[in-house]
Amino acid sequence: MQLRKNKVGVIGGTNLFDTGLMAGCREEELKTKYGDVHLFVSPEFVFIPRHGRYRNIPPHRINHRANIMAFKMLGIDRVIGVTSVGSLKKEIKPGSLLVPHDYISLCNIPTFFDDEIVHITPGLDRDLRIELIEAAKAEGIPVIDGGIYFQSVGPRLETKAEINFIRDYADVVGMSMGAEATLAKELGLKYANLSSVDNYAHGIAEEELSYQRIVEAATKMRENVERVLLRVFRDGENSGGF
């Protein structure tokens, strides 16, 4: 597979399938030591659908190691994760975009270091975060600069008691970003996240949560997410970065 140098990697949920980003992409299958990964390849980016080509891989069965290793094998060192999250704070309203500056992930933490003792210091890439924030602002899209992402363990949503516990320590909750960011750091990849706030977490507001309602809310945010990513690609090309 021939890729242009410095192409950016994008990993996202099922919602990105239905954007203009996929127009003209070719599909590829890449074998890694951790499993096969389905790719959508364009001149500007490589997209990995974290829930698989057929949108049927539940959160607890996502092969995070294979996905992140695929970017490494392709020579991609800048990865943008796009996630759907629930808000833990009344002031962070559904319909917002948020670029986290840190995360909490305490359970089921994946690693590439099964056979040696290696301790990495987790973190999100500052420069890539800034690019996402500036891209949103350039598009006139409101964006929240910073926030703590709490990774829970899917596939179920969180209980009210769990949300009441974690809301003192984090701003949004999701099921994938911490795993991706940790693995990317282990491989020396730069990773930042664009979170689409699609609902209030269980008990934060008086609404009945369901997977279908979350998907419907994410669909409403699809255009803004697409515009931010396209701006990042364009600005990167113009600056010679991507």
C-alpha cells in the first residue's frame, strides 16, 4: 500500500461512514500480529472504523491493539480519534464539540508490552489538540478547549451511582478514547481526540438514555465533525505538515 508521507490517521465510530469524508476512499484490509484491520484510504487520511466495516463490533470487543498497530505499520504518526461522549456537567451541553486535555482510564487497560516491563507516561498531543481547536474556530463551530475524558467499560451504559461518583473527577464519559491514547503513546504516535457530546450521562438530566438515542444525537453532529476534520486536512496540506 503506497501512502503519501505524513498522512493523518483517523479512528472513529460508525457515524463517520455517512459523511462526505468517505467519498472516493478505497477500501483495504491490513493484517497485523493482533488481527486484521479494515481501512478506508484517501489522499488526505486513513480512516479505521473502530466498530468494524459492518458496524457490528461492540465496545468491549474492539481490537484496539490491531487498530493502533495498523497506523504504525503504515508509517502514520498523527492520529485523531473521534468519539461520542456523554456529558458529566450540566454546562457541557449536548451538541457541543470538546477536545480533551487529559483522561482517566482505570480498567481493562490494553498494552503492547506483554513480555517486558515498560512504563509509559500517558498523555494527549498538545500540538494536534491545538490544530483541532483552531480548525473548529476557523469553521465558526463552538468548541470546548479542554476537559477530562473518563473511559468506562462497555457495552452497558453507566449507572446513576457510577456517574455521580466520576462526575467530580471528569467532564465527559465514553468507552474507547483512553485505550487508543495509551496504545498510541506506547508506539510513539501523536494522538488527540475530538469528542462529540451527544447526550447527558445517566442521571445528569431527566432523560431516558438508549443506544438509539445516542446514535440519533451523533448523527446531528456529523456535519460539524466532518467540517473540523476537513479543515485540519486542508490546513495541514497548506502548511506542509500533512
